[in-house]
Amino acid sequence: MIPVQGVSGETIAVLGLGRSGLSAAHALEEGGARVLCWDDGAEACSRAEGMALEVADLTKLGAFEGVSRLIVSPGIPHLYPAPHPVIAAAMMLGVPVDNDIGLFFQSFATEDWDGFDVMPKVVAITGSNGKSTTSALLHHVLQEGGRPAQLAGNIGRGVLDIEPAHDGEVVVLELSSYQTDLARALTPDIAVFTNLSPDHLDRHAGMGGYFAAKRRLFAEGGPDRAVIGVDEAEGRYLANQLVEGATDDRVIRVSSGQKLGGDGWYVTARKGFLTEWRKGRQVASLDLRDIGGLPGAHNHQNACAAYAAARSVGLGPRAIEAGLRSYPGLPHRSQQIAERDGVSFINDSKATNVDSAAKALQAFKNIRWICGGLEKDGGLAGLLPDTQNVTKAYVIGREAEAFARQLTGIETQVCGDMATAVAQAVVDAQPGETVLLAPAAASFDQYDSFEKRGEDFAAQVAKALAG
């Protein structure tokens, strides 16, 4: 655990008692604060009481008397579409609002570091798609390369649940826009921006607000180095804002599919080959085509970002290549769960929006596509140009019929539930084809999370193949 520094003797309120809220409460107590916990759910409050945490109703008049700060869990809106009433009350009273990410950056460095030979580093990764894979991949590459590393944030452990830093350690943080938007301290050594596509627009009041939340990671703390995906206009703008000149190597540009120019530092993947360029010269090249854990151009972009970040902390190209080759992949992200009679079964339940689903559809040929769920704003129009590899779509979810009507030009079957879709796809699939779960929709109409949806897909595949 990372005890929060600078809070001894203070009374601090915590709103939201999920993973990040509970870890923040414990870390604040470790730092000597009195902590008042609250959640809108009675079950969460009871769970906190069972952990010997003090529960206090923050919705009551006078609840903030003597409170110096309010720490908010990332899922709770603080501005758009409307602030949570507790947050609104704190802001009206002038009580500073922060989150566990801000507490982490406030508290990570300690006096113990004076005795270290190599200072610990923090690599923070954000973006719309690929940030989980990039984070897990970088963590794996670092460990395989002999560097001590921890993984936390929006993936794995809460940021305050990790262990205090060791000599030379690298902490890899995946940060969502919900986390970067509110944190009062954002000071990573290396910041990574993967890409940007429409998501969480209600929470940020549109694309401008969404991009602004991501941009805070680079603008607030001034990382020593920035790794920027430049395949979208926002990434190119961000890189340009940070760079001081054509040869400024504090910015590493990353692209999948584009040929970048100039005398700066950049890493690209084209036709399955990753290349690193510095000052107009190619300094390394890796073949990504046969790496099973990184299929498709979108994963090659993730590989470029992880490669660039690993180079920034001192790993050499050959060590990074070995880590890329041994990477097993993440569950629910282009994860091969089975193969029989020449048919592959791929779980990409994390493809919850149109852009991420499009990247999954681009990565495979001859696809039996299982899709559908709780549709997001904008519908599927942006996905249709990337369905040329789809042999047939099997649509699930509460809105299956409406979802299927948007898939113009594609043979579709309304299946409703996962069991029906998988059973039919197994019957229809031919050697050389791929049964792909890439929903292009949220899971909450039928499942508690995308993880539960992916687990059901795997279970139904195993059942169908055993029958």
C-alpha cells in the first residue's frame, strides 16, 4: 500500500466505495487521516463498515463540517452530465475534490528514494482504445527484460494498493479519461497517448471535453517524455503542442500504417514490421507478423507504443522483441480461446464501441461475427466500411433486431443470447474461418461487465465444441 502523504490529522471524505474508493480510504488512514466513507449503495456501505471504515452520510446537511478534501471514485460524474449532489455540495463549500490518482502522485516519492541507485519511474498510459493492452504489454516487456515493474490503475490493482517503489522500479498505470479529468496531481515520468475515438461523450459533453480530459495527462505535469499516437488529428495536435523542434526527442511519435517523416524520434508499424527511427536513421526493426498475442494493425500500434515507452526507460530493441514475442495477450482482447478443425474462436468482448470493433474486424479474415448489446450513441454507421471480411453476423442483446437492421449488406441472424449465437456459428463455420466476439456495444443489457460477457462466450464455445 502507498500511504497518502500530507494528510495526518485531517478529516477527508471518500465518495464511492468500489475498488479505488476502498483503497483510497485505507491509504488515507495509513497516512494518518480520519476518513469518512459514503456510497449511494447500502451494500457498499455495509462492506466498508465490515472493514472497520467509518461510514458517514455525506448527503446530510453539515456533512462537510471539518472536512478538508473529498476523494471521488472515477465512475461518479463531477461535472457532466450533472455533478453528483455530494460533489456539488463540496464544490459550493469550497472543499477541494480529488481522486486516488491525485493522491498517488502526491504520495509515491518518499525519502527512501535518496538511497536508490536508479530512481523509480511512472509510465502513465491513456487513450480510447488499446490502453489496457499497451499497459499490460509494457509491464510484461519490462519484467521479461529484468526490470522490476508493477501494473495498476484502470487495470489490475488500484494505484494506492501497490507496494512502495523499489530501486529502479517502473510503475505502469493505465488511466481512463474519468481518472485524468479530476486528478489534481498528474506527474508521470513518461506519458503515453494511444489514440482517440468517440466514447464517454455524455460524461465529457462531447469530443472536445473528452480530448481535454486525456490531454491533462500531458499538460498538467509536464512528463519528461511523451509517446503520442499520431494516427488521428488529436494525436498530431498533441504531439505538435509538446515538441520544441524537429529533432526534439522528448516526444516519440507512434503510428500504425503511416510512414512518418522528419528528423525526430518515431516508431511505426507497416505491413507487420515495427521500425524505430531517430534523427532520420532507422535504428531497429522487428517482425510482428507471427506474434500470436498481438494480431492485427491495432495491436501493432499497441506494440509500437509499448516499444517506445520501454526504450524510454532504457531497454534495448532485442530485449523488447523477446518480451513482445512471449506476451500471452489479455483476456477479452483479441484472445484466442479455442481452435478446432481449422476454425479459430476469438474473444474480443472489450470491443465495446464502434472503433474498437472495427479494429477487431480488420484483424481477421472470413469472420463469423457475434455482435450486439447496449448500443452506444451514433449507432453502427462508422463500422460498416470495415465489415468486408464478415461472412455472417449473429446478433445478440436486448436491441438485437434494431442492431441487425443497421448491418446493411451483411447476412445476419438475430440470435438474442450468447448460447444461441455461439451454437449457430459453430454449426456454420468452415475451416479457415474465425468466430469472433466483437460486440461494438456495451454489455449492461445482459451482463454486469464486458468481462462477464467474454466469460460466457468462452463457456458457450467450450460447451458447443464438447457437444
